[in-house]
Amino acid sequence: AGYDLAVRGGQVATGFGTTRCDIGVKDGRIVAIAERITDAARAIEADGLLVLPGGVDSHCHIEEPQPGGGANEETFATASAAAFAGGTTSVVCFIPQWKGHGVWERYVDYRARAARGMLDHSFHQIISDPTDAVMEQEVPRVVAEGVRSLKVFLTYEPLHLDDAQYLRVLTKARELGCLVTVHCENYAAINWRTAELLKHGMAAPKYHAWARPPVVEREATHRAIALAELVDQPIQVFHVSCAEAAEEIARAQARGVKVWGETCPQYVTLTAADIDRPGFEGAKFMCSPAPRTREEHARIWEMIRRGTLDVISSDHCAFSYEGDRGKRQNGADAVFRDIPNGIPGFAARLPIIFSEGVSKGRISLDDFVRLTSTNPARLMGLAPRKGMIAVGADADLALWDPAKKVTLTNALMQHAVDYTPYEGMEVTGWPVATIRRGEVVMRDGKVQAEPGTGRFLPRGPYDLIRPRGITPDGFDPAPPPAVR
Ligand code: DUC
Ligand code: ZN
Ligand code: ZN
Ligand code: ZN
């Protein structure tokens, strides 16, 4: 047979139009797209299904080692199952850095952890302590390995950077040809409000949201962009939750600044009412930025349609509700400040965005494919190998039943933790099979991939994130290399 696999008769959605055709796969890659492919060792009939490029989740937290020696509950094996269950085939996750420590050792350790999973993976390097030794010696080494993005937090103890430290990361990223991804919330403002809320006895989970209203996100978004503009370094603003932050991105984009905006399913579905559920239950919905309102969801959809927000990732960061590694790790009734932030979302991401977006008529099928696969792959330098259905690309596909109605449950999510914030939500549209490099890794909810088969995706320099060469007054103390 000429092909290892043929996917036949599906509606192939490329992000730039949909056509009924067959896909021929050989050695893990797409080698033919044709009206009819017969000469294959194996065929999958996809009549009535959409054939999508496998989802690319460019922001997710998996098995991040903790300074104390543990790691968060989601391992690469469980994360892979959850991702495949939801039609996602590639991820970009985070190598931590702890203050007082370097990054090289963490990189080596994290590569080994990731190699035990089934997902194709790349990394962002978190920078929480940009010392001379880290920035001049270790970071260049990690980047040379293919880790082409640095992640910074403008809030969070103990990760946050001040403006001088952030500038140092930006200038080093520019020199090395990396993207910088940024968590934008104002550290001092959140600390001040948190202290005041607790002083007034307002300690329940819902006050997590009160401690970080949209204005603190808008301020930090503006500042993150302004400093990036000052040094001419491209950035992506992570998890935009409100229109006022998105407007800062839109204004900068309109002046030509290279800034991209990401949002997540939680910012078009969860609300302050969820985080205000009785007792400790609200902890299940606690993430940063915090869930907003229905009105805000509508504004986020509008910013998606305008293209201001062009990537939707999960920010999967999972803690169980029960147990001593989860939401109650600092006590069964911890004050909001001491409850770990983050919600699981690997498997829910594509179904929620398809259902709320495409099925409800808010975005087109092309938009969906670009937002969840093509755009993150392009921005992270993984395209055209990932994020596209094209000859030469990896054969990563999600076979999607656009009419299937499913009620979300924790069991369907296949992640490591004991709850989903989307329990009981009805969706229309569901992945019936996931194919990773030509191998069927999920079929009808059954994940069937061997641990250790996920591949590291090194990322070389790429044009999209090249600095513009525009600085105030033309003063550029360290021009980036001219040719990459
Ligand atoms: N917010 C983040 O920024 N990271 C992980 C968890 C969360 O809620
Ligand atoms: Zn600090
Ligand atoms: Zn973040
Ligand atoms: Zn995150």
C-alpha cells in the first residue's frame, strides 16, 4: 500500500475553508490530500464528521516540579489522556524557575518528565529570578535547546517580577530571538486589596475575585505592552479575561506593536456566581484572572471576532477539590489568599469553544480551527508542522461530530483531578477520534497511546516574533541580530 493510513470522506476544515476530501498519511505525516485515496494499509471512514487539525494548547501547566520536591497532580501521562480525549495533540507547558535557583537543571528534569507522556510538547521557560548567571549563561543554553519563549508573572508570590526585572527579560529575549509571554495583573494592588478584604473578615473563595478586579488586569496589561514597546520586544498577553485589558492590546496592535492576546474557555463560561457557590465549593472555580460576568463574556467574544484575541488555550492548572495536594492543601477552610489558583480544562477546551462558539453562531468553523490550533502553532513557531492540515504537516487530526450532544462530567475529562468546573454543562459537538502523527490515540473516548511516545518539539528562530526594529528616538542600545 502507498499509504499507512487514509482518513476518508470527512469534511476537512483547514481554517481557511472546508472541503470534502481524503487525507493520506505516511510515516506520521500528511503526504496527500485528494478526492479519493484507496491505496492505504488502513482506512478510517469519516463520513458525516469534520476533520480538524489536532488542537494545540499553548498554555497549560503539567507536572510542574515544586521547590519542596513534589509536582502538581497532573502528570504528563494523565495530561496526555485528557488532551487526547478532547482532541488536542500538542502542548506548550512550563519549566519552572524558583527564586535562588537556576534553570538548566530544571530544564533537564522537565524534559525527562515530559518524555514519559504521549503528547508532543514544547516549553515556555518561566523566569522568576533574572540574575546575571541565569540570564547570561543558563537561559541562552535553554533557548539553544529549542525553548523559544520566556514566561513572566507580573504578580504572584514568589514568581512576580518588578519592572526592572521584566525589562531585563524582555531585552534578553530580544537578543536571543524569543517570544515573551506575560501574566498581567498588578502585584501591589492585589496585595493591598487582599489585606483589606481579610482585615474586614471577607475571606471566602468569592473574595479572590474581589481582590483582583478588571482594573488591576488592565493596568498591568498596559504596562506590560508599554515596556515591551520601549525595548521593541514582541509579547503575548496570557489569559485576557476582560474587555478593558483587551482594549489595551487592540490599541497597541493598531499602532503596529507586536502584541498578541490569548483568552481561555473559563472567561466565556464561568462567572462570579460560580466562585460564590456555598461553603468551600467556590474554590473549584478559583483561577487568575478571576471569572467575570455574562456581560464580560459577550465582550470577550467580540474581541475574539475582531481578532484582538487570536488564541484560545486552556491554562489547565489542576488541583483536586479533596485531598492534601489540592485546593485544601492549606486547610479545609483556608482563606482565599491561601487556596491554590487554577482550574482543569484540557479536555473541555475544544468542546466548549466549538459549542459556545460555532454551534451557537458566535464564530465560524474557520475561526474555531485558527483560534484553537493554527494560531497558537504559528505564534509558537510550531507551524506548519503543527496546527495545519497540509501536505508535509504531522498527521495530527481530530475527527469531530458536530451534532453530538454531550453533558460534561469529570469522568469524560480523563485528567488526574477529582472535579471539572464544567460539570453538567451541555455541549454540541464532540471529538470521536484523535490521531497523533498518524496513530489513532483516542477513539470513542478510549485513549490508547503508549506512555513515552510524546515528542519534544524544539523551536528554532522564526519570523513572526522578529522585533520590528522600531525604538523611541531610534536609540537601540542592543540591536537584534540582523539575519536569523
Ligand atoms: N492562573 C495562572 O496564571 N496560572 C495558573 C493558574 C491560574 O489560575
Ligand atoms: Zn516577591
Ligand atoms: Zn498566568
Ligand atoms: Zn497559567
